Amino acid sequence: MKELKVLLVCGSGASSGFMAANMRKAATNKGLKLEIKARSESEIENYIDEIDVLMVGPHLAYILDDIDEYINGHDVKVILMKSDYYSTLDGEKAIDHLFETLK
């Protein structure tokens, strides 16, 4: 399996940065090949060519229509993260959600 490239976005990139660190740790523990980056939602367009999955903070559900425009023509799966694991920065549950959605 090729390395899956995941971009997490939140408002400023801070909380998604903590989530990304926790997801990287969980991925290592599970033996998964993931590259996980975190950025501000304003930077999505800069990374759209480099990613397979875009995970969006639950508080940014309102930008999903805009994200569809950024992704136009790119093979990127968009996942709205769930508040239950995002609020606790539970990287393991985020990884589980990622792979459930990709099935």
C-alpha cells in the first residue's frame, strides 16, 4: 500500500496540529503508512495537488461547498471530522474514522 497523504485543516492550524501529531503516533502504533500534515483552512488550495485525503475540523462544516470547488478535478476524499474525537484530539479514533470512510 502506498503512503496515504492526509491534510488536516482547522481555523488557524493549531488544533489540527495537535490532532495530526496524535494521528501520526496512532498510525505508527498501528503500523500504517500515513503522511499527516496540518494547516489552516486558508491553505487548502496550496496542498490539494499533494494529498489523497482532506480531513476538515467539525467547526468548519460551513466551508465544505468551497472545498468542493478547490478539489474540482482532483482525486481527494473529503472527510468532516467528528466532534467527539476532535474535541479530545483522539488520534486513534480519527484514524479509525479515516479508514472507515475510505472503505
